[in-house]
Amino acid sequence: MHSIKLGIIAISFLVGFFPVQNDWELQKFEQGIAVYTRVAENSKYKELKSVAQYKASLSAMVALINDRPSYTKWVYRCGESEILKRISDTELMHHQTVVAPWPADNRDFVVNVKLTQDLKTKVITINSTCKPDYIPHKKNHVRITEFRAKWILTPLPGGYVNVEYQLLVNPGGNVPAWLVNMAVIDGPFETGVNMREWIKKEVYQKAKLSYIVD
């Protein structure tokens, strides 16, 4: 019954919301997770977007997304993940490594993460902006210098949250653009599947964040 209800919510949301965004092309829709790509302006790499619904509060979703050290357990090909500096409740500096498939070199990136919430709609936006020179380059890693990511968390009826994730990244180095574009579907899909299990954990479900209006 839960899976049927989730499927109905997902389908109704996709049908009702996305027709106006005809520049996105649906590449995969399984287990209630939709993955889109589109040609990005001024880039040879495709921009990706994943959309899924989760049974959770806004505080729970933010608690999980802000639990950066846990990324090694559920984020696709994450090798290391750490908070370099917590500037405030709604801003931090984050460093993460990416385990690249052989024979490519592993990557890493540093981003400034800022959270904002529209108090009227309660929609939360979390933007990540690349700061490649914030820390010295990591040995045996290619530092990513072009990275733009965004989470959009929208509360839905029945205690669900629609989670939209957008990402545009230039991995740098000698990785062909066509190979990167082929891989952009697997990452957000697997991360979305893992997120669905992780958000069930009690530590997130019981989270109450003072700076979030649920």
C-alpha cells in the first residue's frame, strides 16, 4: 500500500509540474525516482536533475543532507566527505572526494553550501557553489573547478517531501565529455534509492531543527 501511494504521488507530481520544463528530457523513472538531463548552456557536459518523494519532514531531509560525513555510506561514489567549516546553521564549507572508475583519477571538490527557506511556501533551497582554492589540492586527486548543485525541498500533503536535485559538473582532467554524460544517470538514481533507506533512520525522522519551519 505504501509503494502504491508513493507511486500515485510521484506520477501526479510529475504530470502536474513538469510539462512546462520541456528542455529537460526524462532518462529514467524507476522506484519512484525520475532522472532528467538537458544540454547545459556554455558547457559540453549535460546538466542532470533527479526528482523523488520521501516520507519525512523538512527537518528530517535537511538533517540528512547536512550529515555530510554520512555521504560515504549513501552518496554515489563518495570516497570521503567532511565539513571544513560550519559558518552558521544555514551555511558551511564542504569537501568531498569522488571515486572515479578505472583508469580515471579520483576527483575532489570544495563547495560553499547555503540554505534558504521561503517562509510562505516552506520550500527549502540548498545551493552549493564551487570554491576550488579554499584548501590545498589533495594528492592523487583532480580538483574539480566547475561544480554547481542545488537541492529543492517542497512539502507535500500526507507528510511527504518532494526532493529535487540539480547538478552541473565539469570533472576536469582528460575524461571525455561523452563518457561523463553517459554516467550522469546512474549517480542520481543510486543516490536517490539509498536516500530513501537512510531517511528512515530514527536520528533523521526525529530531527527538529530550530532554523527550519516544518
